[in-house]
Amino acid sequence: MNIVNKLTLRSLKQNKRRTLVTIIGVVISVAMITAVATLSESFLNLMIKQTIAMDGEWHYGMSDVDGDQLKAIKEDKATKSVVVSRDRGYAHLEGSDNRSKPFLFIAQYNAAGFEHFPMKLREGRFPAAENEIMISDEIADTAKVELKIGDTLNLEVGQRLGKRDGEIVRLGQNTPLLVEEDKIVEDFAAEATESYTIVGIMERPDWEQAWAPGYTVVSFLDEQLIGADKTVKAQVIMKEVKSSLYGHAKQLAEEIGIDKNKLKFNNGLLRYYGISNTENVRSMMLSLAAIIMAIIIVGSVSLIYNAFAISVSERSRYLGMLSSVGATKRQKRNSVFFEGAVIGLISIPIGFACGLLGIWITFKFINSTIQGALELTETLTVTVTPMTIAIACAVSILTIFISTYIPARRASRISAIDAIRQSTDVKLTGKAVRTSKLIRKLFGIEAEIGLKNLKRNKRKYQATVFSLVISIVLFLSVSYFTDTLKKSMVLSQDGINFDIKVSLYNDEKADTIKKIGSLPTISDYNAIQEFYMTSRFAQEKLPVQLKGGDSTDERVGKDGGYLYDLNVYALDDNSLQAYAKEVGVDWKAYTDVNNPAAIVVDTIVYKDEIAVKYVEMKGIHLNVGEPLDLEYHDYDTNKDIAALQVKVGALTDKQPMGAFSPGIGGLNIVVSDRLAAQLYNEEYEPRTSTIMYINSSDPMKTQQQIEEQKHERISVYNIYQARERERQMLLLMQVFTYGFISLITAISVANIFNTISTSISLRKREFAMLKSIGMTPKGFNKMINYESIFYGVKSLLYGLPLSGICMYLIYWSTSKTFSFTFELPWVDVIEVIAIVFLIVITAMMYSSSKVKRENIIDALKQENI
């Protein structure tokens, strides 16, 4: 080790506090990069495991595959394994006590299916022959049919048949039992008699929908028996999951003669691998990742650079001394690089370990909460990949290099006298420290001195402001990013905001609603009478997509008005009261039949199939208080008949429970059930349906309780699985994104405290000089407070516009797939303004409180911190 490096190490040891501050800055930055990368990998790994646990592991699938085609799929070089399955059909379950589920649904799988699909064995073993079967424990729980291992089932296996568009079609598990007025309106066609021996009992599989008409039972599929006359489904697990998968699968399907409509991709799973066959989605994911990574890297660079810049600025006198005794530019520059290397060797491993430890502790605390709240079967585990380590180390090394390179070049160029006097850091020219006379007139001499102090220590002032600006940009950008992701996710969902749908066909609907609504597992419900009406609107009220419509369009009238389809939702008093509270209006204003009013949902969400994006927009431009002329269509006479004029009582973007957003040219309106009877005359009553939409703490138990009441002429449609997935995704997103915001906030606070406290410590001699010429403690406090205000104002002037640019870039990135209005998060902006001043003032007061206790003589003599 040469003499210059030895002196550098001695300098680091002598200035322990300054060295410690620099190390802490690097450690925090490395920990942030590591935590973010690990958090992302761990979250994606959890979602991959959970998706596989719910839907099985497969990447693409083909249906109607014969024996030769299956052989070609297996021999494909990219194929790792193939799950072969077949829906054998339905069989009546004798003695079933569940009226909506009278069948057994027989599915056949090969050995790979038992390995890669989520079938949880409770007793016995998996089937190994085609005459063996594994049944669901749900049969005993809800059908009340006792079956045990070793029993033999003699079943008439066949297909459910129903009518669709006048044609006879096969019905599958996604189609509930077809019932009208308490009568089954579907047929069963027996195909063969099969005998099965029960060899195992499994948990009800997650892929079986709650409304499925058959209990899933699983038999073995012998691949050797598959020929040209017998087709199966082949679901492929790839050796490598990469974006070329889509093109490869399509090419293979074409080569072996599989129709493209029979090729399906597991997009739910592939999405978590970062793969999408939609260019817009892939482009959005890449651009979002690039923007967020850029923000994180800039924040990381600023944190390490500020710590190093202040350290090197203080060491400029030491570097000048080296120059005065003959050190060359190269030696001085290498001295700074050596210091950076020493700091890096200490800080990077510690930062990496701290980042992993922080994530591990976080997961330990939230794992049980997430699993309980979301009913997840998988747990969050710390996932570290070589890429995670490489990114954290590369960014940290690059940042330290940049942080040392600029000060090193500056230090190598200045003369020994300038470095010792530090005349490059402190500018004393009149122009450099000139302040406005208005500052002194408005705020006093203390404010002027404070501002002059900032100007004469320009580099440290800029470093502090830069830290604040980066902190503001980080917080607002990440906050907007998470809000945008949640909004995009909501737009991409089906709009399901209920667990169970109960259609009522009986005459005593009110009593039935009261009985069902009183069940203990129901958290809330909407009782809605739905019917359809129309209304015509003038051109100026229409969205831009409908303006200037073709005159040949039957919806366009002679006056240019456009005929809208209205979905009218009539709520009972309890449901209306809850909905009105959510919207923020008085529910009683909508019960007066003499002054009819409606709540209009003027915001619609739809998927633009041409642009392949989800769009949120105003479906109509109305004002509160405007009249709304309602009409209904008489199908017997094919005429539109005027019904009633109602007033627009409120406009909202909130749908009532059970309502789905209409497309362009459609509108949802909400009225009271008292008003509903006034909307049509005695000659014509529109086709209506009364439906209960229910949210439940235990949807399966609620469905069972409703069915046990033996209500006549009702049907129960339980979609809690789809609903639960939406809740799951939103809650997981909230947990991780708010955790990320908390991390960014903590790092920003540490960054600001680091910069300000170090800056204040370096100014001990300056403060001692002010006190020595008569500045009072009160005046000193005023000066510090004004400096804090100047820091805050300057940082906000730069930080808020830059944050706006970053937020718009994020909005622009998501607009490739999701279209909604760009809105600034004003609540977050106000919070940031308050937090900036709170943090700056706290940091300044904390740091200056230590300076106050310093002896003036000792502070004037002090060289090291």
C-alpha cells in the first residue's frame, strides 16, 4: 500500500463521524436497491406459486388432440412435460341433497396431471387405472352422500344438453344447472355405463366453480389408448418460459394441424413471468419497469453522491496538503477512488444483508396476516436471484464511482492554496451572495444572513435541495405508480363487486329477501329490481365517440339526438340508503314519487377491442338538475312509449352492487323501488327481474344456507372464486405498494437528515463566528428556521414540476393498455408539502441543537467532524 492510500485510511479513521455518515448513506442506498429487487422477485414468485396452486402448472394448451398430434407435442424439443386430460362426462349422483348440483363430473388425467395440477389428496391414493376414481370431500359435505374408499360406483355416463340460439349444444362445468321456475330445462344424454372403484378422497379442487352443476371426480387416463378416434386436451409445461413461447406454440399447432381457436395460453401464469402476447401489455410493462427503475437509481445515486460529495468537500484541505508536498493529480484522484473502494467494500455487503434482512423480517410479520386475509395456500419467501445480486452490486459500484469521480477530478485540478483555503466551496463575491432587499424588509436580518449562508455554501445548499427534490419525486412518483396499478387492475377486472347472485321468481319476493338478508354470514346485500328503458340525448351531451353519428344509424334521430339504452336499477330502502351514503347524497330525496329523481352513473368502463385497451370515460355529459325523459320499447307494437320525466339528482362513478358498466351508448341509473312503479303505465309493464346481490364472510356456507331454506322459484349463482381473486390481487397490491412507499419515505427521511445534519456539522466554525460577533440564541433560531423555509420552498419549486413529469410518463406508459383521465394526486401533493417542511425543520433543529452546545473557541479550532 502506497503512502497516499495509508494517509487516506488515516483520514477516514480520524474523521470517524464523517466516515460513518458516508457508510450509512451507501448502506441505505444498497439496502433500498436490494429490498426493491427482492420484493419484486418475491411477490412475483408468490403469485406464480399461488396461480399454480389454484389453476395448475401449464403454459399453453391444445384441445381436440389425437394420438399422433400428442406424440408430436411430447417430442417437441421445447416441451418439458405434458398434462393430458379429458372431460369424460356427467353422471347422476344418486341421493344428492343439493338441488343445484345433482351430477358427478368425471375428469380424466394422466400421471403428469396428478403432479402438475392442484389435487390435494386427503385419503387413499391417486387413480392408476381407468376403472379407478378419486372423489371430492364436498360430496359428503353438501350432497350428504356417504361414499368411502373401496366402494364401487356403477354410473351412466353422458352429456348435459341445452339449447343455444335454437341449436342443441353440450353444457360444461362453467354453465350452471339450467332452471326456470323451479324446473330443470336441460337434458341428459347417456352414452355408456361405467364401473369405478373409489381409491382416494381429495379436497374440492379450486378450479371447480362454485356454480358448477357437477362434483368433480378424477379418473386415470391411459395415454396408450388414445388414437385417431379419441381426442384429449394437452396442456404443456415448457422447459424455458420466455416470450418466444407464443410464436413457438402457434407454429407447432400449425405444423400438427391444430386449429388456432383450439390453442390456449395460460396468460394468468405467464403474466407473472413477465410475458404477454399482447404488444400493448408487454410495452406497458417494460416502460413502467424502466421508469420506476430510473427513479430508484436516481434516488440511489443522489443518496450516495450527497454523502460522498460532502465528505470529499471536507477533505479538499487534506488533498491540498498532499499537493503541497508533491502529490500528483493522478495520486490525488486515486486517493479519492481508494476511499470510495474502501467505503464500498464495507457498505455493499452490509447494505445487501440489511436489505435481505429487512425483507425477511417484513415477510415474517405479514405472512400470517396475508394468508388469513386472502386465504392463500402459499407463503411469501425471500427470493434472491443472481440478477438481484448483480443489479444491487452493479448499481452500487457505479454510483460510488460516479460519486467519487466528479469530486476527485475537481480536487485534482485545483491548486494547493485554493484547496487548503476551500475557496472553491465558499464564494465570497458580492454577486454570489447578493440577496433581495425584500427578504430583509419582510423577514429581517436573520433571514438575510440565512440566505447568504446558503449562497456562500452553494455546493452544500444545492446538495441538500437536490436530496429534497429527489425525495419528493420518489414519493409522488411511486405513490402515483401504485395508484395507477390499482386503477388499471380494477379496470381490467370484470366489475364483479358481489359474491352471490340470487334471482327471485316467486310472488313473495319481499319476504324471501328479508329471510335471506337476515342470514348471519351475509355482510351486506342489494335487493334490485332491474329493467330496461331508453332515453334520447342531444349531440352536445354525447361523448366524442358518438358525435356526428351516421344518419343511417337507427339510433340517430332526425334532430341528431342519440337513443341510449338505460339499465334501471330500483333499490329497496335499505339498499338505497347504503348506496346513497357511498355516493354522498341524501337517500330520502329519491323516495318522493311526486318529485322523481335518479342517481346517474355517468362514468363507463369498456374494452376497446380495436385498440386493445381498457377505457374509462364519461358516457354522457349531464348536469345535476337536468330532466331525463324516460321511454320504454313496446315489443308488441315496436314503438317507443314515453314513461316519465325524472330529474338528475346526482352524478357518480360508483356502480351499485351487482351493476356492470355498460358500453358506449348505454347508461346506468338508480332509483327507489317506490318510484319504479311510476316508470310505466297500466297498459304495458316492462320485463323486470328481481335479484339479490350478496357479499358474504363465507360464500359457500351462505349458498348452503339459502338452498337449505327450500325457497321455491329462486336460483343461486355463487361467483365467490372470481370475486376472491379480485380481492386477492387488490389487497396484495396494496400490501406491497404501500410497503414500498413506506420504504421510500423512510429512505427519503434518512437522506434528508443525513445531508442536513452533515451540512450543519460542517458549519460549526461558521456558527461559532456568528455567535462571536453577537448573534443571540433567538436570532440564531430565526436564522435556522428561515434556512429551513428556503430549503423547503426551493425544493418544492423544483420537485413538484419534476414529479408531475414523472407521473405523466407513468400515465403515458399505462395508456398503452388502459385509458383514463390523467389527474394529479392533490392529496399526496399537499401531504408532501407538509412533510417536506416538517422534515426540514426537524432536521435543522435537531442538528443545530448539537451545535448550540459547542464551545465557541473549540468550534473555531475544529478541523474534523
